[in-house]
Amino acid sequence: MLHPETLEAYRRMTPSERLAIALEMIRANAQRLFSGSPEIVERRVAILNQQNHDRNQQMLTAISRSRRSHG
């Protein structure tokens, strides 16, 4: 979890500033993601896909809950 001050700094950034940070993080870490044996790379990608799926499910659950309580 990010420190509240860090979160506030991100909120004050423009979308282009946040995108620049995200792209820099991708550039810095992509090589490691795809290094190693095919099995290791496949495992890393599978973990990332599962984490993304879990986050999407949590967001959809929250949206659904919000719509029920306001709808």
C-alpha cells in the first residue's frame, strides 16, 4: 500500500505524468519479466494475468455493490 502522501502526489499529477511513470516502470522491468526459461516466463505471465483478473473482479464487485446501494 502506498503512503497517503504518495497517493495524493499521484492524484495531483496529470494523466500524461502518470503515464510517463507507468511507461518507465515497464521499461525498467520488462526485461526481467521475459528472462529465464520458457516455463519460468510462462509462470510469471500466468501470475500477472491472475492478479489482473482478481483486481478486475474486485472492481466489478465494488461497482455492483455501489449500484445496488444507490440504485
